[in-house]
Amino acid sequence: CDDFLCMTLWGSSSHGFSYRPSVGASEGLITLWDSSEVEVWSTESREHVLWCHDRFSRTGEEFHVANVYAPCDDGAKQVLWDSLSARLDLLVGNKVCVCGDFNAVKHFD
């Protein structure tokens, strides 16, 4: 991932980004933000998750974002959920957004 790709996705306004490269043809993650509105203190790339610890510039309000690309395999997915649950337990009382592609299917036709 590079700044040109991010500008293509985000536009020419000020932005920042963090990414986790893909494994094969899938599982790549990118998190983009408006750097005039959000200050990112740290990013952490874990298997299937890209974590960002952020703060809104105007209010100073802190928050965390977990950008998820869940595996299709049920066993690997359970490992991911256990890992996310453990991390969320550590962040109790903090504002957290967990988003992404959870590879969840409600019904098989």
C-alpha cells in the first residue's frame, strides 16, 4: 500500500493510513483517516486484525478501531474471536469500534 493508492481511495484531502498486507489473494486490510480530524497514536498489525489507537483532534476524545478480516475456517475464526474478546476485555471503559469483513453467513441456500 502506498500514498498514491490512499489518495485514489480517499481523495486529495489530508489523510493517514495503516495497512496489513494480504496473504495470497485475501486478508489485506487498510484503515484510512482524515488526519485533520483524527490523530493516530499507534497501530498494531495482528493476524486478521489491524488495531488503531486514536484521538479526535478537536475534543481530545480517545478511541480504538479494530479493522477485521475474519477467516472462513470455523476453527481459525474461533481463535480470532477469542483474541478479540481478550483484547476488548482489556479495553473495558474505552470507546472501541470493531468493523470489517466477518465472513459470516446467516443462511446457506
